[in-house]
Amino acid sequence: PSSSATGLPQDTDSRLKDLASAHVESFNFFLESGLGLAVDDIPARDFRLGPGGKRVRVWIESAEVGQPTKRDGSEDMRLMPAECRERGLSYSAPLNAVVCRSVLAPADDGTGKDVVVSTDSYPLRAGELPIMVGSQRCHLAGMDAAAKAAAHEEASEFGGYFICNGIERVVRLLQMPRRNYPMAITRSSYTKRGRLYSTQAVVVRSVRPDQSALTVTLHYLTNGGANVRFALRRQEFFVPAVLVLRCLRETTDREIFHAICGGPQGAARDPHLADRVQLLLRDARVQAGFGPSSGSREACLAFLGARFRGELDLPSTASDEEAGNLLLDRYVLVHLTNAADQETAAHDKYVMLCTMLRKLYRFVAGDVLEDSADSLANQELLLGGHLYCMFVKEKLAEMLQGFEQAMKREVIAGRAVAPDV
């Protein structure tokens, strides 16, 4: 307290740091690994420059955040938080990215496949990002009390906030549903999804390693069926659950039945569950139009991919099967996506979806209680650095899309984008 002759207690600095440690550590995650994970997850843009033009692929190779610096030619180029407060500046640093471009042309062997003709990389400055005070890119990081005082800061400065136009701003913590956990909930609004939709569903908030999330909802239908709902480009899409299961793994109706019921013993112990799964399989076969000879995984992936390829920005050379694989990889249970081992990831998603179906049917039968969304056990906090990473990832993806549109405009206007294009 100010009335104390000895000043602040010696341990005040550590206690204040604990108050903002979650904010600072989340932003450090964005700087250390989050930005790299986000860049790796941004899909490349693959397109053709006009009818019959060459095929071009554009992607972001890497991105890195610098440190706040001055541009006025001062001897000390460091931009300090105190100066930003006094001059009404933003405490920001440059975002440097490396954008790569490949030009592809048909191979000479007559196979119809495209081969890379040339590949170029272009370093660019993608803009300025506000830097959290006290984070690794902040000049105050690692300073002791005396050094902070010399930099015109409080000796007990603990950070955790941004300075925008000279004003200190905080990204508050947001309450979010628990990640990667199937929650049984009841919502009256679900009946507005369609004629057969009920009020009951199982919801999973699936979180990627870069902390971006997609929600997958498994809806119960009044005829005993179930549909998977996911979002793609801010639009909602509904797909029969059995069709998704057949796309994830080469399987049969018998294997799906046992996977959902928990084996023959599980079906015998729970006749209600067994009856509902039988209805689910029967209706799915009628809806999808797949007979015994055409119900393979490849046929199901092609069936699904043909209906979504227009939303996925795939090149014309990609098959419907590749489009279906890409859809499941990017938009369904993304926390189980593994680019290094896609077969294992698909199997894990298959098991997860069967578990969700089992919980859904037992929830409808009254054997499973509804999960309370207000319970602390079913909640988590979205930290500022994680939200920041999600926002930057979205803007980098929009930047790639802007590059594609600019290159197409240049070709339409009759100006060459590059000598080899």
C-alpha cells in the first residue's frame, strides 16, 4: 500500500505476473508454434489462369512476427510501450510471410497428369500485428524491475494487454464448450432444421492443434435416423451419419451395427439401441441409393465429394474421391486429423462417430442424462492468444484468395503475371 514506508512487498511482482500469465503464455504459444501450425493448415490455392491456361498453385510457406521498431531513423530503433502511450501509437510489429508459387503443365508421357514447371518464393510484409505487452516479442520481456523503471514502465509491470492508438486494451477470456467431448443436449431450435429433426442431439466442439475449432452436431431424427451437421464457409450442411461412416472406413452394415451397439453382447443387453441402429442402416441404404455392389468406401467418397467439390476450391484435375477425402479431413472431427497417417485418423473418426451415435440413442431412450452446458466441467476458457491465432489464420487464408483473384484479373486484362505464366 502507498502508506507503507517500505513500498510494495517484494513478492508483489510474482503475484501480479500470475494474474496475466494465462494471457501472456497463450500469446507466446501463438508466436512460438501456433502461427506455424496455422500456416501449415491453410490449404494451397490451386487454379488455372483462364480457359486452357497453365495451372498455378499458391501457398504460404512460412510466417513470422518481428519486434516493434521505429521508422524515424533514431539511434535506438526499439519502440517501447511507454512511447506508444504518450504518442498515441499502436505497439505493433511486422508480420513477415513467404508466399510460394508453382506453375504446372501437362506431362509429356501422355498420362494427363500435371508436373511442376517452376517454383518461386516471394518474401513479403503482410502487415502489422499488435504485440502483447510482456510477451516474447515485447522489449520488456526478461527485464528486471530496475530496467523496467529505466524504460519508463512500472517496476511491477506484468503485461497481458495490447496498446492500440495509445490506449491499453485487453482481450477478455471467453467461455466455450469443453473441447473434443460429445455432449448430449436438448434444443427446441433443432426442430427448425427440417421436417424429421427432433430436439435432441450430440454436439462436439472439435479443436485443431492451432486452437481453431469446428463444431460437429449429430442430430436425432424422429424416424430413428441420424444426420451429421457441420459448417463449411459459414454454411450448414447435413449428411447421413451412415454415409460418413462408410466414407471413413471400408466397412459393412454388420460391422457398423456391432461398432455402435458394442458387439453382439451390447445388442442383446440393449434391444432399443439395436432396433434404432437397424432402422438407421436400413434408411441410409434407401436414401443414399447404394446397393450391395456399390457401397464401397471409394463409391461413398465419390458420392460425397461430387456434391461438395464446388465448395472446396479443388482443381479440375482432382477426382470426386479426393474431394470427399478432403471434406472429411478438414471439416469433420478435425481434432483427429493427422496428415502424416490419414488411415489412422479416418479410423479414429469412425470410432468417435460410432461412440457419438451410441450416446445419442441412449440419450433418446433416457439411459443417458443431458449434459449441462452451465456446468464448469463442460466449459473451458478461450484465451486471447488462441483467439488471436484463429483470426490471423483466417486473414492469411483470405490473403491467398486475394492473390488468386489478382492473378486472374491480370490475365483477363492481358498483362502477364510472370514470364513463365
